[in-house]
Amino acid sequence: MTNRLYLDHAATTPMMAAARSAVAEGMTRWANPSSPHAEGRAARAALEAARAAIGAAYGWRGDVILTSGASESLAIALGRTGASRRLVSAVEHDAVLRAAPGAEVLGVTTQGLLPPSSVHAELVEAPAPGSCPSTGSGRTEEGTDFLTGREGCALVCVQWANSETGVRQPIAAIADAVHAAGALLLVDAAQMPAGADPNVAAHADFVALSAHKRGGPPGVGALLVRDLATLSATGGQERGYRPGTENLPGALGYAAALAEPEPLEGWAALRARLDDALTRSGGLVVAGGSPRHPAIGSYRMPGVAQAAQLIRFDLAGIAVSAGSACSSGSLKPSHVLSAMGWSEGAAREVVRISFGRDTGEADVDRAIAAWRDIARAARRIAA
């Protein structure tokens, strides 16, 4: 087990040393941040500093609600905006689908993209009968308020990048379509590195985040909220928007992880190297024509089931996955690929490879060599 290669960072990535140190330091501040005594006030000060750092890392100027992770953040936004309609893209993460049962599903192209025009058409053709709180905080480029004076309200949930395919959605254009119809936009940015896309901070009304995808500790995340008036409070901590004692060590670890930039350009070069090699070896890059997360790629090996691929990669000492960690354990057909028009048989031949901060060319070359060995062995058996 000493020569293992981990290429499943989209599921979770190892905690950074700075994050581990920050968590350990946070555990020495053994006081409840909501307590009024000196120890509690010191813990509160540390918590608020971490909160501010998390918001600043994403360029966010609104409120930051600390949560247990992206799944809880999504559930809060989807369940407590008061929206009379909830619309989600057909390729959203399982956490979104679970939190919004009965939501209207917006179709995507064969490249996994959600057309902004179809979002606007769906919102305008069937306007929401209810209304959400008017904030007066969001403004169009012309300077007019996009949340006041509308007849109804809807909440649209779109991911920044798909966790299975890496496909990135055109957030700015989708936001324009959503706001033009008087609706609110929730962005699932669990896979988004801090600072990777300023359009999210500029246009989203809610943003769901997760620490363990960014080198922070598991069990902590955040919901960025542009205006708290669009979200109903339930009492408890986090200004009444989330009950339970605050996770100070987790927040400190998350903030520490975000302080160190991720190698976006390096990842893009590595993924281009992987795309090219696997294509030349008979593989198919999933959604290769779309903008994609630089660290996530999905690949079809024709004629070889993903279960067999996963076993062979694992025997070669390489950890890859069959898609989202929340569903890959069952190896059920991918609803993401199905929404993109893939047959069940073709979808069952796809695996995901995703990079981390320490992934290098030698690691990618090792994955390429393993992929070619598996494909050659399959062809020999078939012959």
C-alpha cells in the first residue's frame, strides 16, 4: 500500500498541513463561541475571523452561514427561501435532488450544459404564484433592482462544475436569465476552488460550499447568502439560521486551507495531457467540447465495464471512481450521463479521474499507462 496513487480528489482531497494545524489549534480553544464569558468571547472572535476569511476567499460581500458541508447548505437554501417553485438542472448532484423532491428539472445539452435561454423561458412561461422577500440588494448592469416588483418567485439551483464530468455551467449568463425573470439563483460550488470564478460572487444569491473538497476538514462548509431577507430563520446559532454549537476547529481549518491557492493552470495542463493520451488510445473524453473543471475528467473505455476498470485500477495501486462519491458505491447508472443522452451501456463504461494539489506529470503518466494496460487486456480477451 506504500505506492498507492490517489486520483479521486473530486470525492474528497487530503487535509492540508495548514488546515490540520489550524484544527488542532482550534481544539485548544475549549469554549462555546456563544458563551458570554471571556473564554467564549475569545472563541467567538476566532470564529468570526475564520468566517470573514472564508467569505473573503470567495470574494463574497454578503453573509456567511457556517454549516456541516455543501449538502446541508443546499438543503437550507432549497428548503427555506419561501420560493413557490424550485428548478434544478438534470445533472445536479444527488444532494440537490434529495433536498428538492418534486423540483422541476431543466434539461441539458449533450455536452452537459444548461442553456440560459431555456432557463428564462421556463421561468417566464410558468411564473411562480407566490413571492419571495424583496431585498433591494441585487442590481442589473443597468442599475435596476431585479428582485422588487415581480409577480412571483422561483429558486433555480445550478452547479458550478459537475462532480462527475467536470462540466462548468455559464453562471453569469444563467444568472442574468434567472434574475430577468425575478427569480433567485443558488449555485452548488462544492467543486469550485476559491477565486476560480468571480462570476459566482458577482451574480449568485446563494452559494453552497464544502471544506473537504478544498483541503479543509470534513464536516464543515458554508452557505453564502447575498441577503438574509430571502432566507427564513429557525432559531439557534448562526444568527438564527442554523441550530447547534458552532464548529470552531472546522471553521479554522477551512479558512486555513483556503489561504493557499490551488494550481488551476497546472491542473489544466495535466488534464489536457490525460485527455490527449486517452483519446489517442481509443478512449472517449466525456463532454470534451465543454468548459470543464481543470482537475476533473471522465473517460469512456469502450467495451470495458466501469466495475472491471475500477478493480483493475485498484490492483494497479490507483484510486479512481465511477462518478460522484454519493452514488458510485452502488455503481448504479449515472443520471448525469443519462441526462446528456448517453445509453446505459455506454455510461457503464465511464470512470472519473480527478487531481489534487500534489498531482504531477508522473502521476498522470502512470494513470495513462494503467488505462492502456486495461484496454489492451480487454481487447485480448475480446479477440
